[in-house]
Amino acid sequence: MEASKLTLLLGLLALLTFLASFSAAEVHFYEFIVEARPVMRLCRTLSTITVNGQFPGPTLEVRNGDSVAVKVTNRARYNITIHWHGLKQQNNPWADGPEYVTQCPIQPGATYTYRFTIKDQEGTLWWHAHSRWLRATVYGALIIYPRLGSPYPFPMPKREVPILLGEWFDRDPQDVMRLAAFTGGAPNVSDAYTINGQPGDLYRCSRQETIRIPVVSGESLLLRVINSALNQELFFTVANHQLTVVGADASYTRPFTTRVIMIGPGQTTDVLLTADQRPARYYMAARAYATAQNAPFDNTTTTAILEYKNAASSNQGLAPVFPTLPAYNDTATATAYTAQIKSPSQVRVPTQIDEYLFFTVGLGLYNCTVPNSPRCQGPNNTRFAASMNNVSFVLPRTNSLMQAAYYGVPGVFTTDFPPIPPVQFNYTGNVPRGLWSPRRGTKLYRLKYCANVQIVLQDTSIVTTEDHPMHLHGYHFYVIGSGFGNYNPSTDPARFNLIDPPQRNTIGTPPGGWVAIRFKADNPGVWLMHCHLDSHLFLGLAMAFLVENGIGPLQSVIPPPPDLPRC
């Protein structure tokens, strides 16, 4: 049989298998129309890429066990893909979404249908474009409820409210990215932060559209907080109200109360709030947690209003109560908050480790040979770079990594990503200038099916120390330890939490420190790992795992769907 006919047959078989699963669970069909629409913010109207004309995009509500099909039609002028952030996509990397990693992008005028099943996941996730900086406006919430008859492991809230934190650029975000790519300098920062797409009444021309969340005295709310911001970690709080954290990254947590949460791009946090204050209006607010030294950042504050219904009329003339937010560089508060997040009970952390990996993550610089070049506007006539283990990741353009791996296409990637830094140095100290420039490459790391993996992610002081929110596609992992300074393999493992560590899909490296994670490589395919600051991703702060098939079809990647986009 011809290869093309065999591919089509296998694709149809995969589709029939997917459709057969509908009989055992509810089926959700969605249609996404990606196109430019005029959006007015901060006194200006911009032609903005949206989904179904909405900003943020539509909320998807499903249950654990449901099957989902999302038909994406691209009517915009840019290539696009959609990533379902945090979904494990078991054996199904074709639905994961990062462009040139698991698929070629959906070109203007083309259509692709993402098909997947929710397997043993509950809580708050989200979806977003995974194509350059289109994520700035193309994103929305993905809420996974428990199966029917299964309650939450916490008191049932009266209402649930998605809170999507974002960034607004007063120009086309693609132009911001292109300018940075041309000059080699840092990209311009955003002009505003947003809550559910609105900046709030601390910004010009935004008072009338400020998000208002009505509440009745005594009722409880579940706030599903999502950091959709392109490049910024954020502090979030609600004036005068305690927040009880009950979930993070679609995993339940041991409940604890806090006045403020710190949430990195890509992360989600579920908090319970009880309306137990004097009837009035209260700001919920978010502002930057910025850890890069001497780096510009958007130092504004976005707000929404929690408005008690029985106080709405009597308090119209009074300003809402304003909360106290941590300073932008308050690493102590961020660290203390993150340390409280734990699994609600003992979990099964891999203990017999097959792969000990040590990855340095951070920025770098390329030297320029032409003095005063407009393309060399980084520090001291350089260009910014970023890398993991001194490899600055380069996406292919003629094929996706997953398609190349599946069909055995040579020359697209190599599997020699280094398991440890090629050169050991004082990672958080005074790094010799000769170690500042990474090498470009499309290098993957091969993992045996079901290998137990430990990764230590080490921040570096090249250019600056910084908290890098690292996201692993296709997996949740246990965060077993973290610390400041250089990781010490002789002493630091003694402090690992192997009892009740949290499960996450995105975790930050403490600025000038390290974080250790573990997972079992039981999901075959090509899975990207990258910094979720998009300004760092396009500089090369990424790598990918090639997880081999196991034995038989249940441990193997399913065939690609027949409508998978071509490059």
C-alpha cells in the first residue's frame, strides 16, 4: 500500500477510535474562528487577533472523562496554533499545539480540528496560541469539573468566577516581537495589565469598562485565577479578604489561607473567597513580581471591583477599598507563598531515578562584529540570547519535530541535548564572559518509556538572575525541592519533600536559585519544555524531550489525524 494511503487509513482509524470514546462520556464540539477584530483599550482602537470576536476568548467547560473536538479556522493574517496548557494529551501529541513542535501551524485560510479526551484531570487550565506572540490576545479558560456525582474536596462554593490576568500592548504585539528580534535588545514592556481583558479604572479611558463582580454578603466564591500574561509574573490580592488556596495547575492542594498569591505566566490557582466584610466595594488587584535586575517592566496595577450587592447604590460615590500589594521585588513573600503549596495527602513520587538531569536556564548574549549596528542594541553592543545547558533552541521550519520523529525524517533534529551543562561554573556567581554566548541548535533529549526522571533547573547570573516559569508539555510533575544559590547534589536532596509535594505543569526557578522536579515518562511523543516568558522563549530558552513508545498500541503514540496541517 502506498505510504500516503496508509497514513490516511491510520488517521481515519485514529479518528474512529476517538469518536468511539464519545459513547462513554459527554462530547463537546467547539468552533474557534481566529480573526482580527477592532478592540478599544486605553483610548485607542487596535486591530487585534481574537477568537470568535472575544477578548479573552471563550471559556471551555468540560468534565473529567469528556471528549473534546475544537475546529479552528484561521482567518487572520498570521500562522497560528492552539495549545491546551496543562492537558496531558496521553499518547496524543498531535493535539498539543506548539508550532513546529507537534504540528505545523494552521496557515491563513486553513482549518484544523483538535481532538482529545480529558483523562484523570480536574480543575483550572487554559488554552492559548502557541505561535510567536499571538498569545497576547488569543487565550481563554479551560475548566474541568469532576465527573458527575464526584464532589470537590473542599466546601462547595456558591459561584465560580474565572479571573484571567493578562497584558495589553498599545500596539500590535507582533510588531513588538519583530522589533526586538531585529535590534537584539529587550522588547518593549506592556502598557497595561488586565483582568478579564479590562485594565481597570487606574488606567486612562478604562473606568466605565472595569470588571465588576457582584457578591452577596456571606456567599462564597471560587476564583479560578489564570496568569495569561505574556511576560510577567504577578502578585494578586483582594482588598480586606482572605484567600483560601485549594488548587493549582488543575491539581488539588492542601488548603491554606493567604492575603496574596504569586502566579507565574502559565500557572493557575484556585482560591475560595467568602464575602465576610462590611458591605462595600473592594478592589481585586494585580501588579508585577519582577525579579530581573535593572530590567524594565510594566509597573502599573490592574484592578477589578468586588461589589457587594446590598452596598452598590449607597457606595457609588465612594472609591473602592484598595488592597496592600507586595513590592515588585518582594522575593521573600513570593517564596513563602510558593512553599505553602502542597498536595492534600501523601503522593507516589518516583524514588528509583533512571535519569538525573541538570539544566541551567537563563539569558545570554551574542557578540556583534559590526560596531554601532542597529541590530546590536543589547548590552554593550550585543544581542540578547537565552538557553538551557548552553543550547539556544531553534525551531525547525520545514517540518514539526513530532512529524519528523514519527515518520523518521532525518536532518530536522538531533537527540544530543546535554544532560548536564557542557561546562560547569559558578552558576549564580561571577560568570566568565566567555561562557555568556550559547550555541544554537535543535537538540532533543531521548527518554525511555516509563523512565523515572529528575530534573534540577538551575538559574544563572548570566546577564541577570531571574525567576523563570518553566512549563513542561504533556506532563504534570512533582516539585520536590528548591533553594537559592547553586544546587548542591551532596546536601540538597536531604531536604527534598517526597511525601506531599505539589503537582504542577509550570514552576518558577527562584531568582539566583534552583528547583527540582520529578515525573514518570509514561506519555510517548515529543514534548516541549520552555520558559513561559514569551520574550525568553523566542530567544531560545527551551528544549524538547523525545519519549519513546512502550510496548503495544496502549503505550504508543496514536497515528496523526488526516487533517494535520502541513508546513
